[in-house]
Amino acid sequence: MSKYDVILDTLPAKGDRIEILFREAGDGFIQVEYGQEQRVELLDSFRILAVDAKIKAANIYGLIETLPSLRANMIHFDPLKISPRQMIDKIKEIEETISGINTMVIDSRIITLPIAFEDSETKKAVEMYLKQVRPEAPNCADGYNLEYMAQCNGCTVADIKKMLLTTDWYNSGCGFWPGGGFFWPMDPRCKMIVPKYNPPRIWTPEGAVGIGGACLFTYTTATGGGYQLFGRTIPTFQFSMKHPQFKNGPFLYRPSGDRIRFVETSEKEILDIYTHVHDKTDYVYDIKESQLSVKDYLDFLAKPEVIRGAEEFARKQEIGAKTAPTL
């Protein structure tokens, strides 16, 4: 171990908990990371949320804030009030109180979002990319990225749309851009995987929806971006906070735990909702308070038809990944 090693401590794997790494991330930050390897595992996120709730409830002297995500939690603290060693010891104590994930019940709102596939604003972003960034890009057939998404996953465009609409998408944390959430498919039969743009776009419209890797993102404002685009949803951010939904803050999503469901609609309906959110401020968002039982979710994952469907889709993806153009 060199003097530049950023790993301050570890907690060994135990039961359904993988190894935990405590990484130095600055004078007042510690990154609590679950596992040595990058992986997409919602069960890690469930545990992180449970531990995060206990960290906040403990009222640790010197703790400023936490930022939980899919497989890590960033701990922000005042080093003049509590040392990194003391903070790590506190987190370790809390970790050891979590006996397992089977009994966890997570507060998890269900947010239903209308979506229009192949809308004009998304097409405008793709056409701008072809004109100004990469004219020969192989992922932009017919002005959209849907065909490329289908190629990568060994399926059809209709299959892609069906998967987008038939699974809940779980928010493992907010980031990249103000108000954005990192959403993952809860049904493994819908776990499509696509590479990001190479190089990224210079413009993406507000409300565009895209996927990079297996992660879905709804763009909160006009910005750059690299996820494969397929449609547009309604506003999930309002800086002015005029609409009642945003009266307590400009973000629609909570930091972690929200689930979104997409319902297909027309582009005309999407544009009408934009008017009723940003101008008339009378649109009513479809948000239901709910809870997510980890045991029920594990039971769902163990169903034979779910296991078979996920395995069949993985075989198609393997073929698609070999035949789709490289970005």
C-alpha cells in the first residue's frame, strides 16, 4: 500500500452484503463504495438507502449531508468537528445493525410520466448531431436512436418500446445535471444495454429521454449529452418554481427511491402539458406515495418466467452486441 492509496478502510463481505470500501474523497468527504467492481445491482442500492436513513437519524456531530447512489454513498462532513476515522467508525457501527435486505421496506413514490416516442424535438437533436458533430454516426438511422438500440439488443424497435413501457424504472440517485435521476429497469427482462454517443451531442432538448448502458435518464433542461434518445416526456424540473408541484424545490425526483412508469401518448399531448406546467401551472402530476417491499421484489425475480425471460433476452443481447455497429 502506497502513501497515495485512497482506501482508508474496508468492511468485509457478510451475508448478502458485499465488501465495503471507505475511500478518501477530499478533506471533508468519504465515499462509501459497495464492491471493488462496477456492477448494476439494485439490491446494493436498497441497502445503501437503508443505511443512509440510519446515518441521518443518528444525528452524527459534524455530518453535513449524504449523497446515496446505486453502489456508493458520498459522506460530506466537517473535519474540524469529526475526523475521518471517527466518521468511518460511526458508519461501520450502523452497517453492522443491518441484518439483511429481505425485511427492508423502502419509501418509493410511483411517478407516471407520459412519453411520446419519435417526437420532433428529439429528432432535431439527432439531426443537429449529424450535421455539426458526426455526419457518419451509425446510431442515427431515420433521425432517431431507436433502430440502433434494437440492433444492440438483438430485438426490434417494437420490442424496445414495449420494454420501456412495461417495467418500473428505479431511481438510484440524482446527478449529472440538476434534478436528473439515474433510473434502472426493475424487470430484468427489460434490461436493454446500449453504448453512449461517441462523441457526445452538443444539444439535447428539455424532457428528452435516453439510455446509456442500462441506465435511463430524463433530461431536465436543454443540455449536451450522450445517451441514446428515443422520445420526450413532460417537465421534471422548473427553476422558477411557479408550478405547485415545484413550490418546495425545482426538482421532481427525490434523491433516491422513486419509481417512474411511462405511458405512451402523442407529441401534441406532451406539448400541451408543457404549456400547463410552465405557463398555466395547472397540470396535475400523477404521483402516488408508495413503498417497495424488497422481499416481494426478490420473490418476483425468482419467478421461473422472469428468470427464463431474462436469460432469453441476454442471449439476444449477446448476438446484438456482436453485430451492431461500433460507436
